[in-house]
Amino acid sequence: MYRAVGATAVYPIDLVKTRMQNQRTGSFIGELMYRNSFDCCKKVIRHEGFFGLYRGLMPQLMGVAPEKAIKLTVNDFIRDKFMDKNGNLPLYGEIVSGAC
């Protein structure tokens, strides 16, 4: 849930960054489509509307749920392997499970 909210909040920044990285030169040699990040953001809003900043967000959000499910499942599995009979988890077990 929190990951989805975070991804939605920063997605416009990521979209602008990606467009800046992928921009092609214009009709004049050396002319760039965007001068800077603010120019890119302004042009996206002007030509595509505010929701243009969120174009492509849905596939990213659909990938968040399986990613989190896999991470939590692996973490729980590894923690169970390192847990002793009393339910205590040693520090190295926490480190390994967190890293996995």
C-alpha cells in the first residue's frame, strides 16, 4: 500500500527524468526538445494535460503487488529457517532474511 502511494507521488518526477534522458534533437542540429526539467514538465502538461504526467503509471503499480508479495514471502521463509525452538531470531538470521 505505502509503496503504491510512494510510486504515485514520485511518478511525475520519474517520467520527466525519463523523457529528458530519451529526448531527441529537433529539426535544427543540436536543438533539444526540452531545455530543463521544468520545461519538460510544463510541455507535458501543455500538450498532454495534467494526467500526462501519470502516463504509464498503471503497469508500474501492477508490478508493485507481486514484488512485495515475493519479498515478504521470502523474508518470512528465511526467518522461519533461522528461528530457534523458543521463537528467537539471532541477529545474523535477521540480517540474512532482510538481505534476501
